[in-house]
Amino acid sequence: MSRTFETDAGTIRWERFGEGEPIVLVHGTPYSSYLWRDVAPALAGRHTVHVFDHLGYGASEKREGQDLSIAAQARRFTELVGHWGLDAPRVVANDIGGSIVLRAHLLEGLAVRDLTIFDAVSGGAWERGLFALMRENPEVFAALPPYAHEALVGAHLDNATARGYRPGVREAFLAPWRGEEGQAAYYRQYRQLAQADTEPYEHLLGSIEVPVTLLWGTEDRILPPEYGTWLHERIPHSTLTWIEGAGHLLQEDAPGQLVAALLR
């Protein structure tokens, strides 16, 4: 990604391509815009596609002292959309990207044309499993020897797909978190993610007026289907489609179905 945006806590890297109605693709943790490598080109014939790496992720700046909370990322996302000069773009989000987008729309005043949210953190009790352990014991995980850290990150990546990665993809997702700096960055961002940043907008979910499309993998082990049902029940006019056999990352497990839904 050749373009940059300076924020209060570092540089965000981003890219734009294609022509047509603007659409913004928002990744989650511990991923990057590389997640959209198949989806974005498929949309570019009909849309001007915007992709970026959240601060602290991928190719964007990673350093100690950054505020990487959902609240801070939502504010920066709103500023980034303003920097792009977009007036109510379409927005697509996965994992914590969902909570970032929802908070930006409901609390930061970000205007959107429509929302597509899939297998995403949105609200409720989502501090669970390995994530909860990393949040509660960041100093323990940060002190892991490199081989143990890489094994843990690799296992977490594997848990996100029900169908497996194509050659080289797992390595690409693992690369930013390798080495001393990468390991520190990995646990830095996890320890700052908290339900306290999603609770303030939960009561506003029913007030969303734009079209909302929800997609959910039936084999999601990170945010199982009940999380999709939870969100669907709180946005009364939303539509919910189950993607059979897919895990947490539709970009990897069902990119064709994801693109088809977006083009509809």
C-alpha cells in the first residue's frame, strides 16, 4: 500500500483502486488488509475500493504507547473516511472491524450508505477463550519464547478457517507478528480490546436506519453463530444469511459467496 494517513499515534497505510461507488473494507485482528486480496479486485469493476491497515496492524505503524482500543480505532476510522472525502460510503467489516464500524457510525457520527458485517465483534459477552487469557495475562504472553509465540499465533490463525489456507497465506498473516517487535505488537493490541468499548452503543443498535446485511459462517469457532443471531435480533431490519461450512474468515473460506452478497 503506497498511501499514508498521519494520525495522533502514528501512520496508517492505505490504498484505493477501481472506479464507481465507494466501498470501504475493514479488517479485524490479528489480520490486515491482505485479507481482502481476492474480494477487493472483484469489487473494483463496480466500486472505488478503499483498503487500509488499522494502526498497530499489518504495514501501519506499530510502536509502544499507541492507543489501539476499539474507541480510538473508531475515531481514527472516522477521520480516515473524512480524509478520503467520502460521503456515506458502503462499509464492509469483519471481526473487531465490526465493532469499530458500529462505534464510528453510532457514536462518532460516521455516515454510511449501508453496512455489511460478518463474523464480527459487535457487543454482548465477547471477551472469551484465548482472547480473554491474553487480555488478563499480557505480561506472561509477551514473555513467551519466540517458538512458543509463533506456535500460539499460528494456532489462532488456524482456528479462524474451517477450510484451511491456500499456500503462503498463513505465513503472510503470521509475518507482521514475528520477531521481538512483532511479538510485542501482537499482545499490545490484544490487551487493549475490551467490551467496555462496545457497551456504550449496544442500546443504539436498533436505531440504525441504513440497510444492514449480516453474514455468518456456520462453522465459526471464534464467534459462533449465536453472536450473529444476537446482532440480528438487535437490528430489526437487518438480514442474516448463514454461510454453510465457512469459519470466521469468509474472505478465506467463501470469498465467492462474500463477493456475490456485496455485488447484490
